[in-house]
Amino acid sequence: MGVLLSVLIALIGAMAAILRWKKHSKKNRVDIYYQKALDVEAQIGNCDTIEKCDNALAELKYIKHEAFQLMIAEKLQANESFNFFLLLVDNLSARIEHRKAPLK
């Protein structure tokens, strides 16, 4: 009986560790999309033509779509980090549109 209880406790501990690891790996995936968005932000200064602005906007749209696909597949968590990512992408899109306006 004592051995069975020890095995049960070990299994519960192992399952808890696996769940923590999976949650942490999902959090790390959103970091990839933050970095991709920040890479686009670094290019905003080079958006001196309508075409470059449109390319940056298209890249942001693709990054956002890709992140949503992972969220739907439950490989990204829909949490505060994801919401901040969406705010970042929307803010960057607005900045690019603002930069694009005088070029028309």
C-alpha cells in the first residue's frame, strides 16, 4: 500500500511538471511573434515609399494571422501576453499608415 501511494504521488508530480513545461513553451512561442513584430518596427524608418509601407503592413498582417492560427490550434495561449502582442501589431500598423499618408 505504501509503495502504491509513493508511485501515485510521483505520477502526480510528474504530470504537474509536464503541464508547467507545456504552459511555459506556449508562452515562449508568443515571444517569437513579438520579435517578428519588433523586426517590422525597426523597418518603419525605411518606409519612404507606398510600396515599402504596404510591404510592412502585409508582413504585420501575416504575422498576426500566423499567431492567430497557432492560438486556434491551442499552441499559443490567448492570455495577456497575446493581447499585448495584438496591441503592438495594431499600434505598428497605425504608425505605418500614418507614415504612408503623406506619400500618397
